[in-house]
Amino acid sequence: MATDVQYVPPPLQDIPTAKEKKYDRQLRLWGASGQIALEETHILLINNGPGVTGVETLKNLVLPGVGQFTILDSTVVSEADLGVNFFLEDASLGKFRAAETVRLLMELNPGVQGYAVTEPLETFIAQDNVFAPYNLILVTAPIDPTVLAQIQTHAQTLQIPTFYIHCVGYYSAFSVLLPPAFPIVDTHPDQTATTDLRLLKPWPALVQFAKEKTAGLEEGKLNAQEKAHVPWVCLLLHYLEQWKEEHDGKLPESYPEKTEFRKLVRSGDPHEENFDEACAAVLKSLNPPTPDSSVREIFNAPETQNLDATSPPFWVIANAIHQFYTTHKQLPLPGAVPDMKAQSADYIKLQNIYKTKAREDCAEVLENVRKLEKNTSRSPKLAIDNKEVENFCKGAAHIHLVRGRPFQVVQAGQPVRFGDRAKAMAMELTMPESLIGLHIAFLAWDEYIATHSSPASEAGGQALKVPGSGVDDFESDTEKVTGIAHTILDGLIKEAGTFVEDPEYSDVKAKVGEFCLEIVRAGGGELHNIASLTGGLVAQEVIKAITRQYVPVDNTCLFDGVASRTGVLRI
Amino acid sequence: MLKIWSMKQQQQKSDAASGQTKKKKVTAAQLRVQKDLSELALPGTMKTVFPNPDDILNFTLTLTPDEGLYKGGVFNFTFAITQNFPHEPPKVKCKEKIYHPNIDLEGNVCLNILREDWKPVLNLNAVIVGLQFLFLEPNASDPLNKDAANDLMTDRDRFKRNVRSAMAGGAVKGETFDRVMK
Amino acid sequence: MAATMQPEAVAPTTNGHNSSGRARWKYMDTLLSRPGAYTDPDDFVPGAVPIGNVEQSHVLVIGAGGLGCEILKNLALSGFKKIDVIDMDTIDVSNLNRQFLFREKDVGKPKASVAAEFVMQRVPSCKITPYVGKIQDKDEDYYMQFNVVVCGLDSIEARRWINATLVGMVDENNPDSLKPLIDGGTEGFKGQSRVILPTMTSCIECQLDMHAPRAAVPLCTLATIPRQPQHCIEWAHIIKWEEERKDLVLDTDDPEHITWLYEKALSRAQEYNISGVTYSMTQGVVKNIIPAIASTNAIVAASSCNEAFKIVTSSATFLGNPGLNNYMLYTGDSGVYTYTFEHQKKDDCPVCGNLPKDMLLNPESTLGELVESLAERPESQLKKPNLRTEEKTLYYSAPASLEESTRPNLKRKLRELLADGEDFAVSDGAFDITFRYTVRYT
């Protein structure tokens, strides 16, 4: 019996861990590094009003495994809460909302720790260093603007990304306060974004390979199979040489020239797939390697230009890559090669040619980095990691910089200012798809609250009066909020130093009035659907801010649940 | 909800069916296959066989080339169409084990419109024309059967001989093929 | 840090259920009791009517996965009280990063019943009836009981089926037969939600081109010239498994099967000097895994439920008004972007392009007589028709083999072939569209 040969399944190897299994669908997006960043984060939610959007946001962060969260909320659960907040149950009635929502949110993920703070906001923020434990803050409206201004000051000092969120009736909005310089290397550019293959300025190894693969092409010496498997990169290099010979050494630049060049490529073969691929690549792969505006903005940023011993690595590497660009009029080669019709061995060879060149470029950038470290007397403890330089070189064409801007905080009795954005925002007024009118309506809503609430005194808290929240104040509050909004609108036009003529002006005013009416109609209430949708949007942006991946909203996003669309404004 | 109905009433009234039917409806995939079949233009060298005439999603196509290297052979292809047609292409396999550069020993067929180039606007006729073409012009540059492709490329005469012997049920390089002669 | 103090517990007004009033629905009721900027006074009477509509509407939710969990929660907290949910799947550990109604202990249990149970326990006013199974198990009688259908599916086939079913159910004389269909879908940071008013707006079949077919690599590339790690995995999956384990049905959830494919793919990759084959990639390619996160699901599900709420209450403009927008595309990987537009109805749509028409027939006449009469019908004049029902091929003029096998039917009486009320479809090579008829016996 002992000699019986039984089927033994092959040993299981590289099987994902339990955690990798649970998080599989998100790790495919932000990877292990994004997940680590998420798990190291502690989020503070300052929850006001009905407080649904804030809790829904946390739901979408607890599920993927944020490290810790704290809810600051001194409200006691009311019946109205039970009809709109999923993270409360009947037994929560009369208990602290913070404690109950924390308890039920924590059920979602045993790996996440949550805390509830039930002291009033005013006394909470009066403590020293109270925001220091947190990496990110969420604040929901309504909130006393002077308190919001204080939170903003702390957040700016500590450079903590902070979100200010509105959700009323069918509408919502959120603004993001990011640090004054928020650079992103890993932007996950669209799959269809073209990778730089440097076909206009090939290096000797690539030229040599293309020559080998296309030798005899013109003479008809390649057999059908060989011809059908010449990688299109080699085909284009081959025909570019031919084109240059016929055009005084010039490359095809203009659109008609490229169309002409495409005909030349096509003349090589009427239907083989690799020739199809080559023709399809003519328009997008033969562009001079000009970095796009966001890359140039980073090159010219004062942080890149004026390095010191403690400059964050991003700026040092940006400077080093700028030097590389100045020398070569090219960004470092990313090194990736798209899949193309080719024999396996040829494709692998081509891949290696690109990888080798990318490594050489990266080595040069790294050398620049080391020189910069030396010149700025950077401490060896702060030495920049090779890996970071490598990643930067790979994504150099798609790096992105957000210049965080403060929230537009209204002040009772003071006109609302748009500052250097006034002109741009005034232009938005006449764009049919813009949601600037909704932004103005929310500003008016904030201002109404700032001017209609009783001062903080009794009970350690402040009673904020929200428009439309009374039994019979719908019409009168609609009128008031609309009036404030129209004042803000006129102020914006004036600040921008522009005019909006009738009938456009009347249309803009009417549109703003409609937004105000809808907002007051809700009486400060949240609709669960809109809160849930907004919680999805905010959580997504929180993940971007934490992982420093993908491109964040800059800086205000609005949702119109009547028309079912979003809009983004830079305020 | 009433609003939708009043909008519906405002739309032009059609003489659409009244009352409810409890019977199952002809599915979208069936409708499309029926239409494709009605447009099929089969030459004398091809015919379809429906093992169950009520099931038009599964059938066999028989190809009997009257010219080219495979002249005189009878080749059967199974067509399996899912309810997701035409979003998904039909699944086509050769029932016989044959010696062909674009068909492997399991019957898998390398035809672009059956995979990477499938589009819902293509119809069954396009697939059938594609299969017919494979027997007239076997393509050595995109092989599924590498040995056959090499033979075709390097020595067309040997390839011809191999085709004939494989079709007769003989062996090529130690691999025995199904007899497919008429 | 945690609170140490609890306020005096307020006694609940009733024991759990709030029978006395609608205090729980204060926010929603306030909004529904006031006219809005976009409500039509003829259509929206603030107060009891829209509130009653929500309470009385019977909603069907198809799918209890990433979108479905959110949809059930959203509907329950939008005041809906009567919901059915259908899902055939069981809970997998990889669902837990977003399907928030499920816990570790629920792995292996059916999604529909666990989800229904959880939401009912949290929102006691809502009654949710789960069905664990396929949508195709149910007939028109079942679907007729609902007022709105909200879908959170990952299968195009299932979407097409429910769409065709709902289009087919529309009866000109019965307002209740028109069921708005709201459909959501996600992929990573992207998604869409759309509203279909069957027979009135563009339908899922009209919009089939909005779903990109799955990208595929030529078989010959897999077989002879692999270049990417994915090519090696697909080779193991499509070719090698067939060759070596033909008799074993591949179970993509069985780690042993995935490991087998992974090892085959890995050794092939080594042979061709291709790097990058991993277990995770193998699993991704073989199962066609689409990345999914909680936030995108929340956005798309809430947008879908918002449309359902607006349709039921008429409290604001909704997607799907004929001639207006019916489709919202969402992208969140670079900033936040939506594109909301009207997808046009297609006249030649096989599902909603030409609806079945009644055809009065004598059950004692033959199929041959029916075929002859088709050639004379003014709208069609079908000379070479193909006719079938869902079950039966009645008569096909082409191809020849089917003509031969269905020819005997021409002599048969219609009552032997067609039931009263049954649908049949007629195609002819000379026409682009397929005609559909419903049998009405005289």
C-alpha cells in the first residue's frame, strides 16, 4: 500500500496572503505602496449637520483599510438621523452620534481602528496641537465660518490635506485644501497615452537594430514571414531614413507631410498587420518630445530652481531631470515598449534596447541628483533613494503638480472675494455647463448661516440656523439666500472688472436663483443618495491625497443631482 | 410615475401588440442569428447541418473545397453561439484533426475576426467566408501549427504532399491525422 | 480619546418601529413637501402624493454585489419599503473590500439573502425579499409586480436579457406595464449610470456599442510568438489546458487550477525570456478580473438610486426624459469628470426598434398559408422568410438544410405550432430589420 502512487497536486506557490485576497480588487489599482500609505493614515472627521456625507465617506475608506479614523461630533442621535444614516440603528436613539457611527463603521473592517470624540467643536479646537495626530481632515457644513477659518489655519501650518464638504437636498460640493506644493509622480496616465519611443532621435543601438530588421526590405529579400514580423518601430525608422534622403535631411513635421509619409510606409505593403500598426502610429508617435505644460511648470517652479539641504526629494529630482532636459532636449526615456506584431525574440531584444537606454538616462539623472545633494550639502541621512529617481524618470512626462489653495471662507458682513480667480470665475458665469452658480448658492448658504446664528454661549455649543429649516420660512429664506447670492454674483462681476450684458445677465441671475431655491427647499437636510454619492467622490479624492497617486480635483467639485452631472472649479 | 405614462401617451401611438403575453420571447441573439442565416449566401462547397433544427445557435458547417491544396477534403466546423452574440463572437472549432498552418491539433482556428478583430457589425457570413479563405490561402506567417507553417514556407511541394497524406489519414512527422477525403 | 460620557438615553418613541409619524423621514419629507425649482406644477403636488409614491413603490434590485449592496442601502434610506433582490452568487473574500453588508463569517453564503437580512435589520421599515438564482428563472408575471428596476450587474448578457424582457412587457393599454430600468456599471475609477424607459428611450440593446468588447490577442500569437506575460497565461489557459487537462472543467476559483496555469505560463515565459508572470496576474487574466473599489460603487449606485427616487416622486428632472439626457458617464482617475448626454434610440434596434405587432390568425390554417400571406403583407412582402419562436424553428427558407428539415411544418396547422399570444420573428435577407408578431387567434 505504501508504494501506491497517488496524484500529488503541485506545491502551491506565490499564493496571495489572506490580506492580499481581501484587497485584491483595489491592489490592482493602487498597488502595495498605495495600500501601505492608506494603512498609515489617521483621518479626522469633524461632523456637522445631518452628518451623513461624512460617515459615508468614512465607509468608503474603512472598507479599503484606512489605518485609523476619529469622528468629532457632539450631536445626540435623533429620529431624523435614523432615516438617513445607515451607520445608526434604532437602539442608537439618544446616544452620541459619534460613538454609534464609529461602532458600526468599525464592524466593516476588523483591521481598522476608530475613535469617537464628543466634545463640542469650539472647545476641541481650542486645545494645543489638537490636529497633530491626523494626516487628513474632513469638515462637513454647516459650520461657523470663524471656526472653519481656525481649522484652516491649523491645517495650513501642519500641511494636512483638508476637505470642506456641503450636501443639501439634490446638491453637494466639496473643496480640497492641499499643501501649496502637492506633486504627484504616479499619475496613472491613460493606457492610450503614447509612450515616448524617441523615433525622431534614435540612438545608435536602436538604429542598428532597425537596420538589421529592415535589411533587404526594399530589395524584396525578406520572405513573407520575415516581412510580416518586422516590428513597426523598425519600419518607421527605416522609412524615416528614406524620407530624410528625399527631403534634405528633414523629418516629416506638418500634418500634410505626415500624411505623405504615411503613404510612403503604406507603399511597403498593402495589408500586413505590422504595416497597419506602423501607419496608425505615424500621427501620434512622430511628435517632437515637448514636455507638456504641467511638466514645464514643475521645471520652472521656485522649489525646483532654489534647492537647499532639506528640499524634498521631488524637487531635487525635478531639478536633475530639468538639467537632463536642457542637455538633451529630451526627457529621460521611460523604457516601456507597447506590444506589437513581432517575433518573440525580436520583441524581447527591442524591449532590452529600450530598457538599457532608459537605465543609461536614469543613471545620468542619478548622477545629477548626487551632484545636487553635494552642492546643497544635503545630509547623507536624507540621501535620495535610487528607486525614487527611477520611478520619476519612468513617469517624467506625466508628473503633475497641484498648488493647493485655501477655502473660500465667508465672513459675516464682509463681501465674498474671489481674488486672483475672479476673472476666470466671471468667465464661467456665461458658460452653459458651468456649475459656478451652484458654488455661489453654497457661498450664500454659508453667509446666511454666518449672519443668522446665535453666538456661541449656552450649552457650550452654537445653534446654527440653516435656511429653510423652520416650518414656515421656505419662501422668506429662499428670498434671503437668493438676495445674498445675487450680491455675491454682482460682487464677482465687479471684482473681475467685467460686464455681463442682458439677456445673459438675467439668465445667470435666474440660474443662481434656481439653485438657491432648491437648496433652501431641503431645509438643510441631506438626501441619502446625494450624501452617498458625495461620500464616494470625497473618499476617492482622499485616497488620491493619501496615496499620492492619480490626479486630484483642483480644488472644488460640485454635484448637481437634478441634472446628474459634476463640475470642477478652481476657486 | 404618472409623468412617464403621459409622456408615453404623447409619443406617437404605434399599433404594437396589446395585452400581455406570458410566452417567452425570441431572444436578441436568436433574432440576430436568424437574420444572419437569412442573409447567408452559401456556395455549393459549403453546407450547414443543424443537429437540432429548433436550436439555431449550435450547428455544423461542412466545407468541401473544390480548388486549392485541400481540394477533395470534407471539413466540419462546429459553431457555438451564446446568448451574448453578437457582443461575443461565435466559437468555431474544426471537428477533425487536420494538418493546416492556421488550425491546431485541437481544432482551434486562428482567424482574426473570431477573436481580436470581432465586431458586433460582423455577421456569420463574414466568418464563413474567412474559413473558406483559410483553405484556399493557408497563411504561414500567423501559424497555430508551427510545423505545418514551416513546411509551407520552406518547401511548398513538401507541404502539398503532407497535406495530401494527412487528408488521407496518414502521419506527418509522427502525428497521425484524421481521414477527411470524400 | 474615546468619549467617556453618554448623555441621558432618550426613550424611543415606540419600540423600534416608528408607527406614530414620519419623524424618521424628516429631511426627505421636507424636500418632498415643497415645490422645487424644476418641478412641474401639473405633475408634482408637494406632500402626501410623492411621499406615498415612495412608500408604495415596489422596486426590484438585480445584483447584490458591489453596486447591489449600495443600492439596497440607498433605497431603504430613500424611504422605499418594498424591495426584491435577485442574485445567484455567493460571497467571496475578495468582495469584502467594498460589499459592506458582508463579513468574513458570511463567506460562502448567498449574497441576496445576507444583504436583504442586513438591510432589514438596520432599517426595519423596509421589507426586502431575496431570491437566490438567475433572473431568467422568473417570468413576466414576476416582473410585472414592480414599478422600477435598478440593476447592478457585471454581465452584459444579463443586462440584455432584462432589457429585452422589460421592452417586451410594455402594453400600450396598461400604464403599469412600463417599468423604468436604471442600470449602473463600474470598472476601477470609471463607471456609468443610465435610465431606460422601455420603448420610449434608447435601450440597452441600442447602447450595446457602449461596451467595448474584451480585448483579445490573436491565437497564433499565443501559440507561436508570445511577447507579453499575459500571452503566456492565455496560452496556458486556452491551449495548454485543453491539451493536457481536457476532461477537467477549469474552475477559476480553485487555487490548484490557477497554480497549474501559473506554472505552465511561467515556464513558457522563461523559455521566451519574458518576465512579469505572477500568480496575481494569472488570476487576473484567467478570471478577467476588473478592479473594483468602494468609492466608485458608491458614486454609481447612488446616482442610479437618485434617478429612481426622482422618477418615483417627480420631485426633480430625471434622466430618461425622451429628447433629454439619459446617460451619465463618470471618470475619477484624473480629477472628477462626468459626461451626461442623450443616447439616441436606434430605429433598427433588434429589441426596441420594431415591437411585436398583433397578427390575427386562424388556428386551423396552415403555416404554409401564413408564409404565403407574409409575401403579400404591405409592410413586408417577405419572399424568402425565416420564422421562429423562442423555442421552435417554424420555417426557414435558408439555409438549405433548415429549409429541408422545417418544410414539413408548412403543412401543419398553426394551432399545432403556435400558442395564442406567442411571439414569433420573421426575417428576410432582403430586409435589414426583423419583423415580430404576436399570435392572436380568431
